Amino acid sequence: MMQTPLLEIRDLNIGFDTSRGQVRPVRDVSYTVFPGQTLAVVGESGCGKSVTALSILRLIPEPPGQVLGGQILLNGRDLLALSEKEMRSVRGREIAMIFQEPMTSLNPVYTIGDQIVEAVTLHQHVGTKEAYAIAEKALNDVGIADAHRRLNEYPHQMSGGMRQRVMIAMALSCQPKLLIADEPTTALDVTIQAQILELLQKLQRERGMSIVLITHDLGVVAENADVVAVMYASRVVEYAKVEELFDNPLHPYTEGLFLSVPKLGESHDRLNTIRGTVPNPASFPTGCKFHTRCARTCEKAAAATPSDVVSITVEGEPVKVLRRCTVDEPTLRQIAPSHWAACHQLDGYDKAPAPRPSLTHRRESEANFVDVGGGDVRAGQTAIPYAKEAAK
Ligand SMILES: Nc1ncnc2c1ncn2[C@@H]1O[C@H](COP(=O)(O)OP(=O)(O)OP(=O)(O)O)[C@@H](O)[C@H]1O
Ligand code: SF4
Ligand SMILES: [Mg+2]
């Protein structure tokens, strides 16, 4: 049976007016999230993860922001076509969002209870007493002990992990169908981080909720995602089932991300990060936006005929790359049945079809393709099989 996505982003394009002209933080982004599924969106700082997510809730500031094109369908209904009033009932009730730093989203002068109750009464027609009961249950659900007493506390009386739980309780108190979690655990220590993610998985199983999980932590992706969208320079450059992405990354940027994860049992003075810096939307390179950092184009250039090669300057050094990479920006194509990538140097790319990426896939069982046990695993540095292979 054909499943219909809960959320479907189609060819989204967003511009921001800046003093240096219009920048494009989101270019032709498409992804889908099915009921009960977790889609992870990964990529370095500034690649457009948050702007895409905020646009789902129509929270980008307009101006300077502007939706230049595309659709954001929630159960087939285009959110971009709704009035602000209609949008208000979507926010919180159908789609909830949790942010990286809970302190900025909680109001310091109101108690936790008052804040959750406010969120509850905004969307549900219940009296104050019932709203407090819902708030208390919401705190219980996220594993906060002594919830009744906690309702009367202020945010500063709680630890970071506790505040993040309160944020989640608030986001989930109205039983949203979709939760957007934007770096929900980055500010927390690794034990609390694992607890929060486990909690989200549990609530997802119980409620069939869909999750868009934004993170730059590949360990978090390995343990939580069903499907992964890798973003680079405002675009999705790779899209696959989580197992497939880890087994066989196709885009050189994704390969680079995996290589930059420290390997289990190795000590590191310095992370083997992708050379060069993330380009800013105000000064994207020509052609493939990754060509200034790409190892593949250098390897291919070394074996190519001289007329297909050009020399560019990267951090003051001359580097030989394929001419095509400097003029032709590859779009996302379906290289294998459940694997899309945007690199024209991949086998089969030129003949591959280019439907919008969409996968109904669910991971089979608890993290069975990733071994995180035993080693010295620190925050954001979870060992992944690819890295372990590379270490052999
Ligand atoms: N209000 C704004 N005006 C102009 N540019 C903006 C605005 N908000 C975001 N941008 C730009 O859009 C680009 C994408 O930003 P976004 O916040 O989506 O990145 P991100 O992938 O979420 O990064 P991070 O991992 O750091 O959170 C960035 O270059 C950012 O500078
Ligand atoms: S198109 Fe060229 S520069 Fe871009 S990822 Fe592929 S090989 Fe690298
Ligand atoms: Mg962000």
C-alpha cells in the first residue's frame, strides 16, 4: 500500500535580503517525513537546516526572509498558503518544535506550570484545573519526578537537562503529529543527551509521532534516524536510509563527515576535519558548491586530460580540480532505489532519474548496525562503523 507522507517539502527556496544582496540559505530542498518516522537532517553550521525547519512553522522573519518558491505540505495541505490565523492552530497543536537552548525558550519570570498551562490552553478547550492536570502528566511523561511540586518552580531552579525535558513536555502536551527537534541535546552532557533522545524515541513509539531531528552529531543520527538528509550549502546533497548512508556514503561531503568522526580507541590531537571552511551563502563558489573542499574532484583531476582540469586557489594554495565541478552544480539524483546524491562524478549519475527524494523506510531494530559499546565515547564523538573500518 502506498503510504502518504505526513510532511512533504517540495522544492523549497528561501532568500534573505542582506546588505550584500540576496542570499539563498535554502535551495530546492525537498524531503518527506512519514507517520512515526524520524528524518535526520545533518550538515555543518550554516547549511540551512534551521531555516528550512523554521519555514515549516512559518517562523522565518519576513522581511528580510522570503519564500521564493516551493510547497510545504502537511497531510497534503500547503502550509505556505495558510493565513497567519490558520497557522497559529498548526503551531503547537499539529507541529511542535524544540530548540537547542531551552533557557531562551522558557520565560524566566513564570513558573514551569504556568508556561505549560499556557501552551495547553492555547490549543485545547480545557479549564485551568484540567490544564494543570495535563501539565502535570506531561512532566511525568518526560520522566520528571515529583511533577506536582515542579510545576511551581521557575526555570532557573532547574538543571539544563531538566529544562530541556520541560521544553519537550511543553512541546508534547498538545500531542503534535510532528515534532521538529533542532539540535535538542547539543547543550547537554552526554548522559542527559542519551536520556532525552531515548525519551523522544519512547514517546514516538507510544504516539506514532513523526520527528525531524536536526543535528550535526553522526552518533545521534546512527542511533535515532530512519532516513537521513545531508545538507551542504543550502541544498540536500545526499538522502538515504540510515543504514545505507553509513554503509556506503556516496557524496564526498558525507564521506568527509564520517572521516572527521574520531575513531574508537584512537587518541586525537586534532580532528581530521574536511579541509577548508563552509562557504557562506553570500559568497558561494561557482559550480558544485563543494568543489573548493572536495577530495574526489582532486583525485579525478589527477587522472584527467589537462583540458578537463583547472587550477583554483584554496587557502593560498593552488589545487587542481575538474573543470566541470567549477561550472556545473549537480542536483540530487536517484543513484540507487533508496539512495539519492548530488555529485556528477558518481558512476551512473548522468543517466540517473531525478524524482524528489522520499523514503518510507524504518530502521529494523535498536541500533543493530552500530556498535557504540566499550570504547571511550564522548559527546558528539560516537564511534561509527565506517570510521572503524577506516581505522583498520
Ligand atoms: N535572519 C537572517 N538574515 C540573513 N541570513 C540569515 C538569517 N537567518 C539565517 N541566515 C543565514 O542562513 C544560512 C543558514 O542558516 P541556518 O540557521 O539554517 O543554518 P544551520 O544549518 O541551522 O546551522 P547551525 O548548525 O549553525 O544551526 C546561514 O548562512 C545564516 O547566516
Ligand atoms: S560534483 Fe565534483 S566537486 Fe562536487 S562533490 Fe562531485 S566531485 Fe566533488
Ligand atoms: Mg541551526
